[in-house]
Amino acid sequence: MLPLIHAAASRNVQKLVLWFWLHEPFELPGCLVTCESLQALKLNLCGDVLKLPNHLGFRQLKLLHLESAELPNEHFTSCLFSKCDVLEKLVLVHCNLAYMTTLY
């Protein structure tokens, strides 16, 4: 899985659709979040927890579509959305926000 994501990121991918069913938390690969060309990311985790790497980028991300993902807490969303400087559209479909009191 990671080699394919790394290959896409290193080839200046602009749009990426990923679908995983891991039955464990999924951490976004560093090569993906620092990919300078990525403008649209659609991620379906089939109910798994989405984790962030220690370093974030997403400098050109305009569309973030999360489906069937569990967003663990406010700190997570604050870190994620604060790094998406040019985000124009956020889509959350069947995401678990049970542990959150505020969505930034």
C-alpha cells in the first residue's frame, strides 16, 4: 500500500482516491501530506480511525473528502484543518465524530 501512495506522491499527483479496510487506525503517510501537487483527496476508511503524522503539509489541498472515518478529537481536526491553507471544500460522509465536542 505505502509504495503505491509514495509512487503517486512522487509523480505529482493532483487527485487521489484511497479506500482502505484495515480494522486498525490508519496514519496518513508523510509523503502524502507533504505532496506539494495534491489538490484533491478522497479517503474512505470503512470505519477505521484516521491518524495524522507528526508533520503536516497539504499546502495545495482544495478538496478533502473523508468517508467512513473516525475523527478522534478536537486536537486532530485543529491540526488537520489549520494546515489546509487553501481548502475550499470539506466533505464528511458517515464519519464518526462521537468523541468531538467542536468541529473547527
